[in-house]
Amino acid sequence: MQAHLVRAAEVKKTIEWIMSNLDGHYAADSVAAAIAHGALTSSENVINLSQVNNAKTKNEKSGTHMIFFRGVGYHMVNCGLILVKMLSEYIDMNAVLPALSSEVIHRVLEMLKFFNTRACQLVLGAGAMQVSGLKSITSKHLALASQVVSFVHAIIPEIRRILFLKVPETQKVLLLSEIKRVSQDYKVHRDEIHTKLVQIMRERLLVHLRGLPQIIETWNRTDESVNTTQSVC
């Protein structure tokens, strides 16, 4: 995970198809790519093409390093894309084995907790400097981590909705509280990254402000030189 959290990754067509499915619509070119990659069979490719124009346009504009959900684009890293694929597999398992829905949700929550904790350790905790040989955790690394954490926080309600379709009513209350706790952890993590980014920007602003008087003095000297030259002429 440490090797994949600090650099942007290309979003493949298979991932675009997964997100289109999760977002409630399909992109025709993404479906074709998913079939080619084995993500689904041609017999499952039953789509009303009149309903996918918006999704197709969105995917075409997404760029190679962004993933879209609910109309919002997120820059992604490889470990984030791997997480999306794993979540998709759990959703498929939940649909095929409804009797195991509660167990599937527990596994998904454990995976989300681990992802969030490890991401926090590597970026905010600067763990990536030890395990990946980075000299420092830069604002770029923080920004990428913020995008991934924000993305996961955004899709949790939809993941919950899909997985809860197969859960018995008697078990929903307990599972719902656990999901809310995980979602809150992601929100806190995201806010901490944003606070760190603001702190970095504030420090850079103060550095430039300290140099501002010298810049103004240079401008004044230039103006005085120009006025002297005009007087001589």
C-alpha cells in the first residue's frame, strides 16, 4: 500500500465500469472493456443505450487519473483502485450469497478500517518516509491522500445501501452503527489532512509576506531610478 499511495494512477476502463455500475448508470465503452477484462460476460451486457449518454460523456472527460462518483471527480492512486475492485467483488458475493450478507458487511468494514488506518499512518504519520524511502511528505502526497479518503467517504453510503438489500432487519441496527462509525473515521481523517494542507499554505504565505517589504523597496528604487532618468533628459 505504501508504494501506491504517494503517486497518481491511471484509471482503467474496468474501474470506470465498476464506478458506473455503483453510480447507477453504465458507459457503453466501459462495459466493452469490462467484458474484455473478464469483469462480466457478454450475456450480462444488457443495457439501454439511451440511458448511458451522460455517463459516457462524463467518462470521456474524466482524464486518465480521475474517477467519478455522483458527478465529482477524484484523483486516484493504485491502492484506491485496488480497493474499488475488492469492494466490487464483495458486492458481487453479497448478491450471489445473500445468506452471508452480514458476514460480507463485516469483512467490508474491516477492510475499510484497515485502509483508513494504514493511509493515516503512511501520510499524516509520515510512515511512507521509512517504508518507501521518501525524503518528506509533501503537499502533493497530502492532496492525493485527501482525494482518496474523500472518495471512499463519498461512496460509503452507496456501499451501505447496496449491501443492506440482503441483510435481515434484525441485524441492520448494529451493522448500521458500525458503518456510521467507519464513515465518521474517514471524515475525521479527511478533515485532518485538510487542516495540514491549510497549515502548509499558511506557512508558505508567511514566508512570502516576510519578503514582501524587500520586494516593495526594490519597486520604489526602480521608480526613483526612472524618475531621475526622466529629469536628466
